[in-house]
Amino acid sequence: MDESEKRVLVDRHSEHVLVITINRFERRNSFDGATARAMETVIDAYEEDPDLRVAVITGAGGVFCSGQDLIAATHGDIAESVRRGGFGMIHHQPGKPVIAAVEGYALAGGLELCLACDLIVASRTATMGLPEAARALIAMGGGLLRLPKRIPYHLAMELALTGEAWPATEFHRLGLVNRLVEPGEALAGALDLAERVVASGPLAVAASAQVIRRAYDWPEADAWERQRALIDPVRGSEDTQEGLRAFAEKRKPVWKGR
């Protein structure tokens, strides 16, 4: 495939931050099967690279993502990959953090992709929603599962049942969007947030993200033991000792990721 036709582009913004761009603007950055498989390949490479600590997902041409390519779907071409599922990461996220940088709109699977990310930065003029029911479809990419855990139950129900799209300003008010920025600044805002994350210890960041993702569904009786399995390796790491020494010596820590 010609380089300009690649569905998912990658750019190493810095030593520790990867920018992933959905590159199907002619199809409003919707996903077909090939795009989902391409995203899975990129996410796998991000997870396997020890120097990369944060990934930012954005969309080409001022649009984040409009969800499943419905024309492709009519031909049985569903936006799933073998291992990570919907959109190449929705079912099985990487162990390290992912930030969504939303311009234009994040609709249907586009919002579900945001819900699979750990942080969201959005333009003030962006819109987000689950329009499936208005087309007699059902949001199957985690929106009905994850949205009620992120915003109040009745508001999640309203979004799902009416199919309406709401402005990003409302999602920010509800706490789903971390930061609102001016139009055209979502990627810059996400990269600023990424660098703030990079300043923290990478092992602690990854373990913290995994605990927060999973803890909602853990029974209280099991939660402490399950948390310990994730955090004990960090407590015994070189980075933890470096963090303590750097604090005592009043200097910035130098993380090794081990």
C-alpha cells in the first residue's frame, strides 16, 4: 500500500510519546476491518516498546472518528481485529496509558474508542454521542458497558436511547472529558498532558492505570489482593528507589522503567 493510503499513521512525537492518527478522512475516519487490524498492529508495537510510555490517538482532517464504516458493514466488513477486538484496541487495551485527542466529533464507535482511552482532551466545539439507536442499531463496542460507569446512569441512558450527540463541553461538565481546549488544539493539549504523565515513574503509571481500569468491577473482598498483584512489582523496582532518592536529594528523578 502507498504510504499516503495508510489507514493508521504513527509519529514518535518524543522519546516517550507516540501519536497515532486515524487516517481515513474521506470516510470521516470510520473503521473497517483493515483499519482495525492496522490499529492493533500499532497498539501492539506501542505496548512492546519499552521506551514509549504514553500514546495519543487523534484523527486526520479535524475529525476524531465516526465509528464503524457502515458501507463496509453492509458487505460484512466489521471493524474488529483478532486479539484486541473492536477498532483494534477497544476490547483489550494496552497496559500503558492512551489519551484521546478529539476534534470535530467522536460518534458511535468513535465515542467507544474514547471510552477505551484513559484520558480525553477535546475541542470546545467537538460533539460526542452514541447515535446507533436512532438508526435501529446497538452500540456494541463497549459504550453501553462503560458509559454508565463514567457519567450518571440516567444521562448515559438518555444518550443511548435518543441517539443524540452532545457537545464536548457537556461531557467535560460531567467529568468524562479531562480538558477542553480551543478548536484545533486538541492534539497539542493531549501532548501537554502526555508529557505530564511521562514525568511520573513509568512502572507506577502503568500499574496505576490498570488498577483504576479494573477496580470498578472488583468485589471489595478481593480488591486489595488483586491490587497487590499489580503494585508489588513496582514497589520493589529500581524506579521506586530512584524516586525516593530524588525526593531526598531535591532533584528530578531519572526513570529507567525497571
